[in-house]
Amino acid sequence: MEGAIINIITRTGVSFDLVKVKFHHVIPYGDRMRKNVKNNVSWIGYMDWELETFHGDEYSISNGSSQNAYLIEEGKTVLVDTVWTPHRSEFIENLKKEIDLKKIDIVIMNHGECDHSGSLAALMDEIPGTPIYCTASAVKSLEGQYGKKGWDFHTVKTGDSIDIGNGKKLVFVEMRMLHWPDSMATYMTGDNILFSNDAFGQHFAVEELFADLADQPTLWREAMKYYANILNPFSSVLQKKLKEIEGLNLDIDIIAPSHGAIWRKDPLQIVRTYAKWADSYKEDQVTVVYDTMWEGTAKIAHAISEEVHRQAPNTVVKVYNISKSDKNDVMTEVFKSKAIAVGSPTVVNSILSSVAGWLEMLTQLKFRGKKAAAFGCYGWSGESVKILQQKLADAGFEVCEENVRSNWNPEDEDFALVPAMVKSLLSGDGDAIVEETASDKPAKYQCEVCGYVYDPEKGDPDSGIAPGTPFESIPDDWVCPICGVGKSDFKKM
């Protein structure tokens, strides 16, 4: 086996440092590269069956994944995206088996992240001077990652198009912050294919290629996990983008994302589902998340679960010890929930690191329209419940006053507090009413997309906004200096 690994390293030229971590992914995939999508459009990506994590270790992979690249052979030959760096040698070699690389007229880079652009540098070594079409932000991204190599960039914006012959065009649609500032989609007229990049995808390896041929429960479970853990923070942007795409009046027969299965039978079903998910989605579910040291907090967690079932027999209840559960799967359950309860014992005047780290991720995902409650045990101080309540509020949840805070192990008087807490969790719809209070200082506003905070005292001098300018006085065409969204995507803090 070791000799085989060394042969792969030698043959592909992949550095040992890369392969020693990812060697099991660098597997030649023979002559099975091309799969027909429609007419003269082929899938030429990589089925990554053995992938276990993504975005470092932030995202868990349970059913493999794919990096989808596409080859269009009309009057002009167009390559849409590439594959991740560990597979670059196989990608280039197999692409050579399908086509003379010098016949590629255009490279489309819908997004600069390395799972899409990782083979671009190796490809451009083969075909230098080939024009690359992407957004202006993508130029910064690609040059930032691979250096300024003098590539022939052609920047595009929504509505721009190029003629690829045979009466067909490629039309570009910016997808800023879905989920990077540089993201875009590409629409092919004639065949009516939307190459949607990271929108509408899943981390799911589907050898049959198409969504209608995939195992349906797994497909939809992975689609929801992908949305909840990657795209949910950008739901407000997504809602506007869906309306914008609708306004373009595009006939869409196929949606071809950058990961997972391609949608060809009723492709707009995933668009309709995204519209539902983006609208503060919740089901009739309560999720209890906790960690424990000596089982006291665990006892409260299970008592909460039982009480939810008693008060609302039709409500789904799920309980997770976060130190023993997949954090992404738990987040998917939170996404489905109308309310959550979070517990930790007090540890050195704080909370367990397992819960603290999970709460940081919870804050990043920006769930809205959900309620939350806190619980936990303590020995000699007991700050955990108050800390949990504050962190849940910071994460955007409507936090119940009712809680369970047990000294040492929970007794009957502690369990007696559970029904009132559960009743509060189950009441209402999770949309908190925030009362504004008067203040002499101009309010700060936060970008709901990237988290940038506009501080009136500092202004935004780089954009011509002087210190001391209230947010309300900023020109309407001002945009977030980080992600480029407009004032409407800012929320008063």
C-alpha cells in the first residue's frame, strides 16, 4: 500500500505534505470522467466517495460528495469550474482524454473557493492566455490564493453575456454572499441550464448524477444539512436573489450545482424549497442540546424532553449530548426546530468548552424566529445558566426567563421548574418583540450577511462617510465595505 501511495505521489506531482493527509482522495478515476448532462454539455467533475470533512473540519460528510465541473462544446468550448486541489492531476489528465485542452476557448469561474478553483493553476499552465470569466471579487480571490500570474481575466456582472455559438449564450448572474462575495451563477440559453454554483447543492456523491435517480430521503436530508450549515446565514440575501432570478424570466430545465446531484425533473422544486427554508424555517420540533460532567445536567435534559412530550404529544423532541454528537447534524435539527433548550454545568465560573464552541457556531448560523431556554447544574457558584441565556440571545433567539438551575444534583424542587420552562418554550412563535430605548448616541448597525458593524462614531472614511455620520444619513447607494450588500441588509443593534 505504501508503495502505491508513493507511486501516486511521484506520478501526479502532488506534494507529500498534501497527500499524507488526503492521500486516500487522490485516486485515479480512469476513463469514467465524462457524463452527459444534456446535448453538448457534460459533467467532468470528481466523485469524492471517501471525503469525511469539508471546510477544514467544520462540516461533516456522511455520504461522500462531488466537485462538479462542466464542459460545454458548442461553437465555442467552455469549461465551467474545476475541481479541488488534491484531484488536480487526475482532473487535467482525464480532461486531456476527453478534449484537446487547446480547444478550450473560455474558462468560467463561478466562485474562487479552492474546491472549485483548485485545478485552475495547473490548467492555466497547460493553456496560458485562455480567458477566464468571473466577477471582480473573484479576481481578488483567485489572485489572493494563487498569486498574480497574469491570467486573462474578464470581469462580469449580472446580465452580462457571451455568445458561444449555435444560437446559444451564457448569461451571468451575480450571487454575492451565496456564500462568498465573489460567487455567481451562469445560465446557458437554448439548453436552459443554470450552473448555480454553491446554491441548490448537497454534499452527496451520486454516481447516477441526477437528483431523480438518487436515494430521495438521503438527497433531501443532505440538501437541508447543506442549507442549514452553509447558506442559512445568508437567507435574507437569498430571498432577494430568488426574486431577482424570477424577474429575469429564465426558462430553467436543469439546475447544475457545484456539489451533489443535478436537478432535471421539476428542477424548480429545490428553488421553491429554498424559498421556504430562507423564511425563518421551523417545524413542530423542540431540540435539547447539552453536555454534562457528572450527569446532573443530563438528567434535566431528559426531564425537559419528557415534559415537552407530555405537554405537546405531537411535537417532535430530540436530545443531543453535543460532545458525543455530530455538530452539523445537530445544527440541522436546530434549523428544523421552533425552540431549543441548551444546558451546561458551571465550570470555573463559565460553561463547558464543548457547549461554548457549539454556541459560537450557533451564533454564526444566524437562525431567526426561534425560542430558547437554558438549564444546568452547579456546585459552588452557578453562572452557567445566565451565560447560556446571554449567548442564546446574542445568537438571535428569543430567550425564556424560565430556567432550571440546580445546585449539585437535581432534586424534586428542580424538576418542578421544568413544566413552566417548557410551557414558555412552547408558547408563541419565537419572534421576539424588541422594545427600543432612547439613547443620546447614534445607534450602531450590523450587516446581517457578513457581520460588519457600522459605528457612526467611526463612519466609513474609505467610502467617503465621515466619522459622526448616523446610519440614517448614509446615502442610499452605500454598500457594506466587506460584502457589498446594501443598507437594507443592516439591522439596528
